[in-house]
Amino acid sequence: MPLLKTDPGISLMRDIIKSESLDQDVVDTWFYSLTFYKTPTRAMLTVLSTFLEPNPHHSALLGISSLASTFCAAQTDCLQFAEIRDLVKRLELLLGTNCDTSTKEEEDTMVLVLKGMRNIGLMTDSSDILAGCYKTKSNPMWVRVAAVETVQSLACHYPEQQFDLLGSFTDIQEDSELRIAVYR
């Protein structure tokens, strides 16, 4: 079943995964295999976006965002598709107000959400949140650096957004690791 790369195959795998009858290693392997789908469909994106709810599987974040990236590579304006907008909005909701985390597990998830956004290369209305993610000094440094890397990958597609990376770079009170990430 995991090898079927069809809309019904994706739907069936969703049902099997939601029933929790599979070993987590099999589930992770399936999510990672989404990277290799050559012709994803809108229906696949609709089904897979249901996995992007609070506390998503880490493998789901990367696999689904890779599949969405493959879908968008074949489109000129990917945000015109409701399925992509929904998927991106779900990722943005996982960011919270400024990437707040309280546990190591939440930190890991936050970094993967940011990498997922970077994979897709799109955002709807999260520029202020992303800026807050790297500017909030209480956030763990690797979350802040992941946010900077996400901003850098999105900034070319959204030149009208003001992320103020230069402000963080020139702030000598800022942590040197963040300043180096901003410089790169």
C-alpha cells in the first residue's frame, strides 16, 4: 500500500495511519517517500494537509512540504490553488505568534515547521510572525536561526515584506550566532 502513488492510495494510507495500526517506522518511511512522487495532485495535497494539525509527525512535516514543493515546481502561481493555500496556512498556524516553545520536542517540531515552509517557499500572511520568531530573544537559538534561514529563502519571493534582517545584523547586542546566520 505505501508504494501506491495515487489519490486513492494516499487516502487509504491516511485512514490506516489514523487508525494507528502501523509501526511508526513504517509511517515515517512512507512520509519520507513522498519526496519522490513526481506528479503529485491537488487531491493528494488535500488529504495530506490533514496531518498538519497540532503535534504533527516530524516525518509528515518534511514529506508533505517536499511533495507540495514538487507540485509547485510545475505551476506558475502556486498560491492560486486552494489546496496549497490551506497547506501553507496550516504550517503558519503551527508557528503560533512567534515560534514559542516550552519543551525540546516543541523546539524540534518548530524547526521542522520552519524547514517545511522553506521547502514550499511560500507564505500567506506570516511575515510578522517569522520576524518575531528570530527577534524573540527567549526563543532557543536554533529556532531563531531556522527562522532566519526561512526568511532568507522567502525574501526573494516576497520583496515587499520588511523582515529587517539588516537591523539584527547591525545590532551588536544580538547573539553572534544569529548575526552570522543573518549575514549568510
